[in-house]
Amino acid sequence: MTMDSRSTVLLVHSDESALVHWRRVLADGREIMCATSLAQAKQQLKNADDHPKAIVCRGRVTDGDGMAFLANLHKRHPKIQCILIAKDGEEKSFRGAIGRDHIFRCLGEAGNDGELLRAVEYATLEYDILDTMESVEAAKKDLERQLNHWAHRSQRVVDFFNRFLRQTTLFLARLLVLLLAAVGIGVAVVTAGFFLLYIAKMVFGINIFAHAHLEDFVRLLFPDF
């Protein structure tokens, strides 16, 4: 978006004295570009760093039709506001172009300076409004892309943690089963060992149990022995 403090305006007229007069009327607070032909105006538009916000062009220029020039320009740069200056008696034939959107204002050549100044002021304001709307729309689309991107990433993170939780739960369940099995096997081995030691004492008379509490433990497990 170009919100310059000074607006650029292009003036197109075959009469250099008319251009000097227009420049004097519009110069306050604006950058003024002047062209005495459509070819020169096209070249200035091509070489300009920033497009003008408004173009004031006479309906008939020495090397072509100002109306057609503005219509073609509007197709390429719809934000640029076009002000057509009609020769006396031609205003009615040109005013229909306003309804076709490519002409912002159509003024008579004999119009006063205040009318031209107000037309340019409103034209640059209209450009700024369209430029702001374009920037807001671009920011909106960028925000929507960002939101969609982060929503997609968030969903991927949620899916990852769901998979991690399922796998962790399954792992812990399997580990618990293994631990219970190991404890069971350990208890069975210890119990069988004590039982075998007790049998060895009973059969062979070997006093393996040096302490009475071990024998009591075996008797607790196997009261019939």
C-alpha cells in the first residue's frame, strides 16, 4: 500500500501553457508529472517508480484519443483515478464514460480551477480508499492462510500426542504384565528352593536351616511337612 504524504498526479495536454496552468493549480502538496502527448504519458508511466494516484487528461490529444488511453490504462491499473477534460461542447459525449467506471470525473475545459482542484482531491482520496481496501483484503487472505497453516500444524501435534499416548499406554501395560510375570516366577522359584532345602533336611538329615526362623517360614508355607 502506498500512503505517501504527497500524491502524484499526471497531467496530459497538448498545450504546454495549459499544463503550466494546471501545475500551478494542483502543485500544492503534490508531485506533478506533465506530458504533452499520449506517447510521452505512457513513457512516464513506464519509468515512474510509483504510479500516479490520478491522471488529468484532455479528451483529444495531438497523437490520439484521450478517452481510449484512459480506458486502456484503467484495465491495467484500476486504482488510478482518471479525470477527463472535455472540449467545450463535448462534455455530454464523454460523460457516459463515467458510468463505465474508467472515468472518475469529466470536466469541461472552461471549468474553474476550484472544480479541477476538488476533482483531483477526491480522486486521490478514492485511490487511497481502494489501496487500503486492497491491503486489508491481502492481509485478510494472509491471516486466513496463517490460521489454516497453524490449524493444520496443531492437528498434527494433537495426532502425534494421541499416537504417543496410545503407544505409551500399551508399553506400560505390557511392562506391567512382564513385571507381574517376573514377580510370580520369582516367588515360585524361591518357594520351590525353600521346599527343596526342607526336603533335603528331612531326607538326608542335613541341617541346612541354620536359623529357626527359616524353618518356621517353610513350615508356614507347607504346614503338612
